[in-house]
Amino acid sequence: MILFLAIAAQAQDVDKILKKHFEAIGQDVVLDAKSFAMEGTIVQMGLEIPFKAYQVRPAKMRTEGTFQGQTFVQVYNGEKGWTINPFMGSTEPQPMGEDELKSMKQQSDMDGMLWNWKEKGYKLEMMENEDIEGTECYNIQVITDENDIFNYFIDTESLMVLKVNSAVMVQGNVTESETFMSNYMMVDGMAMAGTVETRSNGQTLMTMNIDKVERNADLDASLFVLGE
């Protein structure tokens, strides 16, 4: 009985925190959005690469970046995905592997993992609060239906996500990484991170700086067709 009451109390705490979080980030505006278009720069290995990214409901994505006249393209249509990567010697669309498709499926969720997590088949648990670079954060752990683990660290005051830790199965091995979100900006009433930094083993792998976000952008369906 004591264990049952403790679990019930924790569930109530999580629901309250998520409710406040969704209110703070303007989740109702996100839910009403049909598409997003973003522009910015990716900083990787000392290089600055201009990029564009597009998302359309229910789960379509396209990302492209151009450097020295060559363009990297990644497309996911909700079921299949393709990549053109001239920097790796590939100038024709190549089908994504199973691990890449799993990642794209997670990324293409415009509403985020925390929204309707039960309906998505996820498990969620409230962990102990943690200090993230001097800021106290709620720690909410999400375990997906494929047993990937994501820990969301939400600022107890601003209620913005400051960091996400992930432990994901890639080619049979667990790959861990940290993603830091900062420089939040308001776009049509919703909060968007202006800087997204990905680290592994304490080293920065990539920093994405978002300069422009357009909600309900008019996007042609051909953007999400590649290799079919």
C-alpha cells in the first residue's frame, strides 16, 4: 500500500510539472502548428555550415546543409529515409539503416517525447533533481518502446528543457550523448531553443545555432521525397 501511494504521488508530481512545462513553452501553439521551417548554422570540427530544416505533420523531416558548393541532404517521410552525403563520397540518395530510421522517427515528433507519452508507449519516471551548470532542474526519465533512455532536465524556475541525456542502442551497443539547449526565443507564442549543443564524453560534437523559425510554413511535398 505504501509503495502504491508513493507511485501515485510521484505520478501526480510528474503531471503537475509537465503541465507547467507545457504552459511555459506554449505547447498549445506547437500542437496547432502544421509545419516548421528553420535556418541557421551548424558548427562542427571548426567549420560553419549553413543549414535549413523542415518539418511537416504527421512525421516528415528534411535537413540540408551546404559547404564549399556541396550539399548534404537528409529526408524522412514518416516511414522511410534517405541521405545524400557528398562529403562521404555519396552523391546519390542512400537508404537509411534501421538505427537511423529509429532516430528520425523520434526527431520527427513535432510535439516532443514528453507530450502524450503514454499513448506513444513510453514509460516515464521522476528522478531526483539535479544541478545543471548551476541551475536546479527536474529530472524526468523517458524509456521508449525500444528501451532507449532519455533524461530531460527541466529548469525548476523557467521550466525550459536545459539538457537531455540519451542512452540509445546503435548497432547493438549503447551510445550515450548529452544535448544542451540554451538561448531560448519566443516564436508566435512558443519557446524555441536558439542554440543546441551535442556532446559525447565531454567533447562537443556539434553546435546548432538557429537564426530563423517560421511556423506553418508553406512547404512543397517534393521536399520530403528523395530516392523513391
